[in-house]
Amino acid sequence: MIVDQTSVEGKYVNLSAFKKASIPVKVEDWPGKMHMKSMIIDDNILIIGSMNFTKQGEIKNDENTIIIENVPILTKSYKEHFLKLWDSIKYNPQN
């Protein structure tokens, strides 16, 4: 998971919960917010949209979410983009 510094400083990201679940997290260090919301599950399911993965994002806000299954070229493209971002980030709060 990649988050921005403002998320870490706020009340919405609990890094210790991710650490406890052995989910690697990096905090991006470039200007602006990390505003992409995407998730890849088992290299087969791609979830993208405007929704924050919070209770409010799920229940209260007007959002869009698209779930795409079995489109390997699209999933691969998103994964490659994520890994490029991941590799460019030096700060890992779990170290």
C-alpha cells in the first residue's frame, strides 16, 4: 500500500494495523496527494474508482467504483504502474 504523508498525519490511516497484518506500506514523498484508489486481488481482479476505502467512502459519499475481472492486460498495466511508484519511494515507516 502507498499512502501520502498527509494521510499518515491525519486520523484515517492506522499504519500499526497494516504492520500487524504484515501488509507493507510506503509513504510517498513527492508534492501533492496520493489520490489514486485502486486494488489488485490475486492478479485477476482490478478495483478502481473515486471511493476512499473508509466507512464514509463506502456508505455516505457519492462515489464510483469499477470492478474488473479476467482482463489480464489491464491488471498487468496497473500492477506495473504501482510497482514503478513503489520502487521510487524510499520511506517505509515499517522499517
